[in-house]
Amino acid sequence: MSPLSHIAVLGAGAWGTALALAAHRAGRKTTLWVREDDVLASLKTGMENRFLPGVKLPADLAVTGDLAEACRAEALLLVVPAQVLHAFADSLRPFLKAGQPVVICAKGIEKNSGKLVTEVAGEALPDAALAILSGPSFALDVAIGLPTAVTIAAQNSLAERLQTALGSATFRPYASDDLTGVALGGAAKNVYAIACGVVEGMKLGENARAALLARSFAELSRLGEALGAKRETLMGLSGLGDLVLTATSKSSRNFSYGAALGAGIEPGAALAEGVDTAPALVQRARAAGVELPIAEAMADLLSGALPLGEAVIRLMSRKLTVE
């Protein structure tokens, strides 16, 4: 397997910057593409990103605002939100070489189509060698070099090549060929994290949160089976691992959003990917003939169609069944 010596990270938010630091720490030549002019200027002068305050970037980590220049790297990590992935991939396509590895690092489902991020990217970039990176990984922990394990899924030997390129003493990627399972786990967990946050905000207790977390994973597993995902993928880092992290930590934007909602506080403009993902997840599940009671309740709650107190009543009054 030929090594991937030059990695470009496209997107300089907190997660993109953290991944660039991980690639640099693994010994790769690393380029970080920056969209925002103020962030680019800050990085070029002080090597600090306002999205990760206090974290300095090494001087030999290249930063650029030129997309064509960044795309000269051997492999590209796309770190853009799921809802703009298609538009960004369209703008990226003229700069790609046939067979160039493109790693999707977004988590979500396209809200108008119900497509997983791997499906969106596969349609928009048909000549790319597609991969996806996901798992339980807060950006700050990765940026400062705390131990983190993720999953990288791709076909043929690409997952192993990326695993070798990005792996280090503090960043451990596990290889998989299950792109569907990794994409689904990374998307659905944000919806269920909001639900667990709602339980926290409403002060419904630890029993309720544990039950909700377990039943959320049951929903994820049912949909994964219908879509052809592997059960071991959903039981792994990018499924259960990411769900547990995101649905139990106040550092999670989605959990915090749900907690504010449950407490009757306006969540504000905080970025919670699960808000857009919830209706898309329900749409995709219905198309597959799979019932997701928790996700459906969250979609209705987030849209305003279901009052907060009635969401709990709806779930607790469902017909009793076997586990």
C-alpha cells in the first residue's frame, strides 16, 4: 500500500482544525483550507483559530484560502456541515483527480432528500475514492492530543491507507468497509442526544435517561439493518460509542440543546446538527418501512408540532411490547 504523505483538510472550524492537527501529529504534510477571511488572517499571523481558542497550530502546518491549491494534496478530508455538503462537493469537483481519496467528516442526513452524507458525496463526486471518518470525538480533545479512537470506512485498501496516514499515539483509527453504518451512526446519534438532553432538562431522572439511551440504540439498530449496515459497525465506535459520548456529555452541542429545550429555555442559535437531522432521519426510516418512535417524537417536538410534556406521554403510553 502506497503511503499518503500529504493530507488536506477542507474546512477550518473546530473539528477541521482538530483533524489537521491530528494529521500533522501523525507526521503527514498537512494543509488546512480556510473559508473565512478573518480566520485565515488569524492563522497566518498568530497560528490560532477563533473556533479553537487557546490552541496553537504548528508553524509548518500550511494554511490557505485557495481551494485549488489545497486539492493538490493526495487525500482530502471534507469537514463541512452535512446540509451544505452537496453544494461544496459541486464546487470541489473541478479540482479533483480521478480516484483521489475524499474522506467525509460530516455527520448528518440531507434534510430535503433523506440521503446519508456518503450517498450525497457519492452522487456529487462519482470519480472520487470515497471514505468516511466518524466516532466519539470532541474537537478540543483531539486538538490537544488526548487519546481518541474513530472509525474510517472505505472500500478496498483505502481504509487501511488512511488508517496508516492518520494514526498516531493519541489518534487511533479503526478500519471498516461499512460506509452506510458509519454514516448512519454519526447522523442518528445527534437526534438521540437531543432527546437525552431533553430528559436531563426536564429532570426526569437517570432511569429515564438510561432507558431512552437503550431504546435509542434499538431504533438505530433497526434502521441500520434495513439499510444494510453491519451490526458490528453500529455496536462500535461510530455507532454506540459516539451515541454514548454525545448523549451524556454537557460538552455535546446536541445534548446541551436538548437540555435547554427540556428546561424551557430558548436554545438560541447554537449549532445542533440533530435539529436538521431529526426530520430527515424519520423520512428515511419511513421510506425503509422502519418505525422510530423516539426520533419521530423529537422531530415533532423540534418542529413545534408536539408540546414538550406530550412528547413524554406519547412515548410512555405506547403499546407494551417485547424487547
